[in-house]
Amino acid sequence: MEILRIEHLSKIYGTGESAVKALDGVSFSVQKGEFVAIIGPSGSGKSTLLHMLGGVDRPTGGKVFVEDTDMYDTDETQLAIFRRRQIGLIYQFYNLIPVLTVEENITLPLLLDKQKVDKQLLDNLVKTLNLQHRLRHLPNQLSGGQQQRVSIGRAVIGSPAIMLADEPTGNLDSKNSKEIIDLLKMLNKTFQQTLIVITHDERIALQADRIISIEDGRIAKDEVIRP
Ligand SMILES: Nc1ncnc2c1ncn2[C@@H]1O[C@H](COP(=O)(O)OP(=O)(O)O)[C@@H](O)[C@H]1O
Ligand SMILES: [Mg+2]
């Protein structure tokens, strides 16, 4: 089942002399449960692409369909709600709210959406993340690996259609990197959670089902490595 489709996506930052074409007519689709790695040189447009897929910033041209909903064919309020419910975003530097506890950070998307927190579901998730003894801690009392596990918890708690991660292990040592990738893979395999990860780590890319290479804002290669 197709969960994501992008058509002729383009993004130009700035205008006139200073305009930068960061994405130049990118099209592809992703099936539910796929694990896609996105690779490419620095400045090639990877983060821009992820922001367009995630509803973070509007494209200049083209369309993004998530489960057949045209994501940008709506106003800012509806887009924010859609993003909160359907997209799980994970960043290199975690982007946790410093004044909220681990538990509050994880459940934040549900609270913003006025949804009740299912205690059992939260317990299970927290155990999966191995954060059961850190629930009352603040982000700055945690290691980098633990903070990234909190951000993964926040990304999956609402069962999003897609999880998007931009260099999720870029700030971690190799042991913590492996833990984070193993966790993302487990969520992908166990719950058929669709996963798109930007990485410059070849060992991570080779664990994906498919590798899309971006160069100069275009798809240079799109290879299925695990059908
Ligand atoms: N907010 C922005 N304003 C202007 N230019 C930007 C902005 N974000 C990215 N760019 C430019 O767009 C191009 C692609 O950037 P980016 O998507 O961050 O690449 P990558 O993630 O592959 O390193 C680069 O030339 C970058 O300088
Ligand atoms: Mg980037």
C-alpha cells in the first residue's frame, strides 16, 4: 500500500540574485512499512526534502500526498494538526522541550491534540525505549542516547503514518548510534512503521530496504536493496 507520494517537488529559498534551488523536481513514492535511507553530499537538499515531506515548510512547487491526502492543500492550522497526527519527526539534536520531563515530552503531541494518554500504551513504549527509570527527569539530566530515545517516543506515540529522521545518530557515539538504529528498525519491523532516515553513515544506509541518493536537489539514484 502506498503511504507517501511526492510529485515534482521543488523548493527555492530566497528570491532574485540570492535565490537557491534546493529541490528541483523530485518525485517518488513509498510503501507502508518501507525503511528508506536518504543519502547525498552536504547541501544537496536532503533536509529540505525531509521538511517538505514533514509539513514543516511549504514547497515552491509540486505536491505531497500522505495516505492520499494532499498535505499542502490546506491552511496553516489544519497543516499543523495533520503534521502532529501523521508525521513523527526526529532531529540530530533531539529538539526536546527543556522544561518538560521525559514523560511530558513523550506525551506532548497527544496533549496538544487533547487526546487521552493510554497508560498501558505509554508503559509499553517507555519500556521499549528503556526510559522507565527516567520519566521524571529533565532532558539536560539525560545522555545524548537517552534524549534521542525520548524524541523517538514523542515521534511514535501518536502512531504516525511516517517517521522522518534527519541524521538521528549524527551526535552520538557508535554504541548509542547502534542502539538508536536498532530501535528504529524494531519499530519499523514490528509495527510496520514507515521510516525515512537521512544519514551519511553507510552502515546505517545499508540496513534500509531502499537507498535514495540526492545530488543538487535531484534524485541521482533510487535503489531497492531489500525487496
Ligand atoms: N532556510 C534556508 N534559506 C536559504 N537557503 C537554504 C535554507 N535551507 C537550506 N538552504 C540551502 O539549500 C540547499 C540545500 O540545503 P539542505 O537541504 O540543508 O541540504 P542537506 O541537508 O543535504 O545538507 C543548500 O544550498 C542550503 O544552503
Ligand atoms: Mg541536512
